[in-house]
Amino acid sequence: AWIAAFDKRTGLTRWRVEPENVRECFTTPLLYRDDASAQLIIASWGNVASYDIESGKFLWMERVPTQQLVASMARSGELLCVGGGTWGPNATIMMRLSNANGRMGANTLWQSDKDTPWDCSPVIYDGKLFTISDTGKITCYDALTGEVFWNERLKGSRYLSSLVAGDGKVYACNTTGLTTVIAADAEFKIIAENDLNGRCYASPAIADGCILLRIADHLYCIEKKSR
């Protein structure tokens, strides 16, 4: 595996590194900025590591009890969630990014091995962490403490799309095109179920008040009806 940075105007390589700790990595890296610097965080086999975006220099690494990660990380402020493991050990781990005496790092706040995400990335929203397994078990945690508010099964046998959240709601799409809209509350409540009746592996996107859904050969745009 290798990591590289390119000049976006010319395409020239700014730097390239071949880190020993990155392998079996299917997750999307995450860019994190604090008052001191900007860094690239990568979740890989057994660890979460960070690299300086200007030089590619290794900054820090935290061990995690997971192996083949597919689900990408979720972040809100200093909270960073790593969840998954499609092969071997898997877990949902909540970390806090910190800068102590000029040294960046991540400390594990809590972890759970109950109905962990496999392919579907979790989402942190309004102080809560939402995860969903490939079989449709959706869990709502207190993001800081790991307390489970609820754990329920949604319709459909397979979920591959990542969760998205907005406007007080969480959206979960299964592989047959059914989107379940759940209240982003400590009490489980299904607000709506909308079936677009088609293959859906892509995650929904939210932009400018619209929800974009790719279902089979079609792209749907859903927005609030104008008054």
C-alpha cells in the first residue's frame, strides 16, 4: 500500500510514502484540521494512524481490535469512530482526538462488539452515534459514553449503503431500494419508509436541501415541495 499527495493544478506528486502499518485497507481516509496543523487519518488492519498532509510524515498510531476494515470512519469535532471488520475481529470503537503538549494522538473512550458495522459507514449526529450492520441491525449510542439507546432491525436482508443524517433524521437504504427514515432521537421511531424498487449499493448524498439517491440505472433527487 502507498499514500500520495498530488498538486491539484499540475498533477505532480508532492510526496509518496509506503507505510508498513497500512494493509487490507478499504476505508476512505479522513482529513482533520486543528489549530496547529492538518493531518490525514487512515484506519487500517489493527490500527488508526495519522500523517502530516504537507510532508507525509508519520505522526501517531493507535491500535484497534479490528482487521479487514471496509466501513469508513465517522467524525464529529474531536470524536472519531472506527467501526467494522468484515473478516476476523470486529468492533465499534469511539476515540477522542487530542493534542497534549504539542503531541497529537487518539484515546479510546469506549468500544462495543454488538452488531458492528461491516460495509456500512456509521454517522455521528447530535451527540449520538448510529451504526448499521449488513443484515440491517441499527444501533443508536450515546457518542461520548457508549450507552445503547436502542438496537432494532430494519426491513430487508442486506444493507451496503452508509448511513447519512440531517434535519433530525437518519436515512438507511437497503440493497433493494427501500429507504427507512428514522428519528435521530434516544427513542426509536420510524418516520417513513420509501421504496424506489431497484438495486441500491451507493450511499445517499445530501446537498442544498436535496437527497440524492442512485437506484439501479436512475438518479433520484428528493427535496421539500416548495410552497
